[in-house]
Amino acid sequence: GACAAFAASSIVEYFINILTNRIDPENELSELFLYYIIRPNPRQRRVYTHMLGDVPASLQLRGICFNRFWEWLPLDENEVPTKISIRPNNDAFTDAWLKRILGWRELSPNDPDSWVDELLKENPNPIFIAISADYAFKKAGDEKKNVYFATSGGGGGHAIVIVGFSNFFPDPNDPKEAIPAFKIRNSWGSDWGE
């Protein structure tokens, strides 16, 4: 769930930066606020269901506030935000109301060409990866340098944002060859992926 909030907030931040024609650290949005409003039961600390589909409706109905109104920090001893189950304050809801989206459209999960078309229009794409319990992630730097994922089955999932595309990514199996690849923004940090 937090990854869906991270993915969606980064897209809204991107459009705020485009509209204001500048990148301003003060315009960082609150992933924690969005994580609170998209959960079916905000008092639960963790959510194990895919919520990427709920995010656009929440952004249209309630919006998202700047981080200064509802910060991710401080963290507890398990590196979980101490405010994770607390309702955001009224200032956060008031600020979020001013940052509601007007609408959205869904892309086909089976049509990567439509994803590339949106990237060419400078529209980042949020994507959900379903993870089967039979598969596990491997960090870049591990022996095989692969990230395995399944598109069906139980076990959970992860939301990412596709921010770019290249037909000329070096093939990990043969660096002299090029393969098509997407560039993603991932809430797990820069040490994941190729």
C-alpha cells in the first residue's frame, strides 16, 4: 500500500513541477497522507492488498497535501512512521483539498506500446506488479542480478512508476546487444534493479 502512495505522489509532484516550471523541495507531497486515505481501514498499520486502483479516486475526492503538513518522519524502532495509524490533522486535509486531480484514465496492463505512447507525451505510468508467493525478489548485485515477478497468483504486489523507455538498453546477457527496457522509479531505493 505504501508503494502505491509513493508511486502516485511522485506522479502528482511531477505535474506540479511541470506546472510551476521548477523543482521545489517545498512541493514534496505527503505519501503518508495518501497512504492513510487509500486504506480501507486507516487504523491498520499494514495493508496486504493491491490499492493502486483506489489511488486515483482518492486523489480526485480528497487530494494530497504537501509533506510539511503530514510528514513521514519520525520513524519508530521498526522504521515505520509513528503517525501511520493516526488521522492527519485538519491542516493536512485543507491543503489536500487544494490539490485534487480532475480525472484519470486507465492504460491496458497488456499493452506496453500504450505505456510508451504515454511516456512520449511526458506522462509517467504507475504500474502494479503482482508477486506470487513462489517468486522472490533478488537485489541487483546478487548472483543473477534478476528481479523475478509473476503477473498472477497470490502473495502481494508492488507499485512502481515507469518514467522512461529505451530501445537501446544493454542486454545483461550480451552487453554488445541492445534490448528494449523501461526506466522505473521504485520506492525500494536505487540498489534495486539493473
